[in-house]
Amino acid sequence: MTAPATKAKPAAKKRKKAAPQPTQPWLVVVVNDPVNLMSYVVLVFKRVLGFTEAKARKHMLEVHKKGRSVVWTGERERAEAYAHSLQTWQLSAQIERADGS
């Protein structure tokens, strides 16, 4: 007796998984305002962003002298959360795409 004929299954096409596209980084930007004291801005940077005194003072001076400072870079959700927290503390914060668009 011979074995029943079996149909060979066509080789399954392997799909190449697309490499995950890196997400475009987002910037949290604090802009100068005429209301908040410099010492208050330093305090907020330390509490919200976890900056050291020196780093908080550096960014505060950048806001004061240049009108803006990028205080954080990363994924959009976290950028939105930081911007919201800074706004809750009455700082003028916004998010922007890292590519400038």
C-alpha cells in the first residue's frame, strides 16, 4: 500500500516587520512673563522638573535674558504633562516639535 498523496503547503510568506519609527521629540518651552519672580521660577523648576539649584537657575536666567528656555525634551504625552504642571504653577509653558514645525 502506498501512502496517500498530500498536497504540499505553499511556503508562508514571511512579512518583514517594519522597524518602529522613532517618535519625533517634543520640547517643553518656558517663555518669559512679567509676573513671576526669578526665585519663584527657580523653585518651580526644582519642584516640577526635579532640577538642581544650579540647573534651575541656569534655565531661569535663560528665560529672563533670551525670553525662552527649553526645559525638557521627549515624548509628547510627558511633554504635555510637564507643560500642564508648569502652567498650574502659573508659568508660561508650551510644547513644540523638536523639528520646529
